[in-house]
Amino acid sequence: MKRIKQRLAFVLAAALALMLLAGCGPQAPGVPSSSGGGEENGIVLTDQAGREVVLPESAGRVVSGAYLSTSVLLALGAEERVVGLEDQADTRTLYQMAAPALLELPAVSAADGTMDVEAAAALEPDLVILSAQQAAQAEAFDALEIPCIVLAPETLDDFWAAVTLLGAATGTEERAAALVQYQRGIMESVTTRCAETEERPSVYLAGPEFLSTAGSGMYQNVLIELCGGVNAAAEYTDAAWTEISLGELVSWDPDRIYMVSYAGYTRDDIMNDERFSALSAMEHHETDFLVFPSAIEPWDTLSPSMALGALWLGNQLHPDMIPQEEYVTEAQVFYRDFFGIEVGAELLLSHGG
């Protein structure tokens, strides 16, 4: 039965992944594509909440309320424009390696993710960047006449629009275009090569809790499909982590299990839990039960490095199509070109614990 489901899913999944990468993927409801344009009276932007924002000129002082926007600004070479950023920045290995000066900046978002409007305003920013969770606070900045934009990417197209938007806001359009082009090229290549095989392993992606997973409403589902896998939890359509039962996981009995690096449990916790010992993936846990690479940053989410997540997963599912050497070399080039850091192969191959 498992093989029948895999073959039935093959053509549809490959077509869906290619459609998404071609820029024809569905937009999340209520989240229009971002755009930027210049006028004599300033830079006109449309953010991902549908708000029109006008900047007199490229923002020189930026407050970033979330990791997504801060990491993109770093990839665009605009880290020196950041004057305030999200809470717990000192825990980000990427910042420590690529831009340690960020660790000295004031935090303007609380542990619950909301923005401290007063603290952000005190930094006299030219632009405030809010996450979807912080969108309701846009009115407070409007009242203070401080330009702010909301980023709310849920799809690949959304993310690339967010990169383009930040490039327009900070005068780094060429760098933004290069990042989008790089990601598209890698992900299209992975999709094309992985679509050439009919062998499509079923994949269970364990979320923050082991019995929580990503359904078809999340980016992780697209990642699994474009890398030549079948999401065991695709029947769930929520755009958030979905809790499942032990019985469901056992009935799915996925070929591969991957857990996110930001989980509230360890791989050893699961290996030592008898409830999961009968799963097929546990029989060959050295290759079939792994943690997504996380030595620098998570790769299973929408982020500047998400193309590396596609290379890694493509290699795991179809090593004959995506060799490990390609994944390691490409990752090293990516971090050198976009973040100015040298990354050893040992970090890129550390995904077992």
C-alpha cells in the first residue's frame, strides 16, 4: 500500500513543486506579493499586509523585529543599517559568525515576539520591519509617523517577494535579486533531478514536539515534495504545526524521519523511547532518522539559506541525484558569498544529534 501511494503521488507532487518554483504557486490568502518602486517623492513600497509605505530615501537606520528580516538584511549586506533587532539575538550562531556587532545592539522585541514600540522608536529608525505576529503594531508606528513594513511570507513566492521588498527599502536591489536568483536556481535544479526517479520515500518531519508535524499547508511540505519525497502528513492542511497521535505515526510508518533542530527534545530522547522503536526508520536510524542541519541556522524554514536545506534533503532522499560533495561545496560557497564566512565541512555534516 505504501508503494502504491508513493507512485500515485509522484506526478502530482513533481508538477506542484515545479509550479511553485516557476513563480506560479498560490499566494497565501490576504498576503499580496510585495513590490517596490521609485518615485520623485520617495520610494513607494507595498508590504505583505497590503499596506503602502513611502520612504524618502533608502533606509539608513533599520529596526528588525524578527530573525527572518534580520537574516535577510545580513545576506543583503545591510547589517550596518540595523540599529535594533529581535530578542535573544545572542543565541544566533549565524550572527556570531557573520556579524558579531549585531549582538551589541538593543533588543526591541520581547520573548513573546511582540515589538516594544517605545524602545524601537527611541532608536530613531528610518524603517521598522514587523513580522506577521507583530502586524497589529503597525498602527502604533503609523501614529508616530515612523515608516514600517510587515513581512508575512508563507510560500516560496512570498519569501522571494519579501527579499525584493527589503532590497528596495535598503537600496540593495542587486544583492536581493542575486539571492533570489541563487535560491531559484538551486531549488529548480533539485526539483528537476529528483523528479527523474519514481522512488519517492515517505517522510515524517517531526516538529517542536515529536508528535507534531508539518502538513500540506506549510513550506516544509513543499520542501519534501520538491526533494523527491512524499509527506506522510500531507492530509493535514493547517499552516501551522499539527499534533498527531502515536497511532497515526505508527500507521504511516514513514521511510524517513527528520526532526527540526529547534525541537524541545533530542534525538536520543526518541531513540530511547520504546513507543517509537517499531518504526521502520529506527531500524536504520544512522541514515533514516536524522536532525536537519543546524550548526549555523535551521534550514527547514523560509530563510536565506533554505536552498541549502533543499540540497541536503535531496541528498538524503536521492544521493544518486544530489551527491553529498555538491551539497557541501554549494553550502560553503553560499556562506562565503552572502555572509562572508568560511564554513568547514564538519559543521555542514553535523546532523545526527
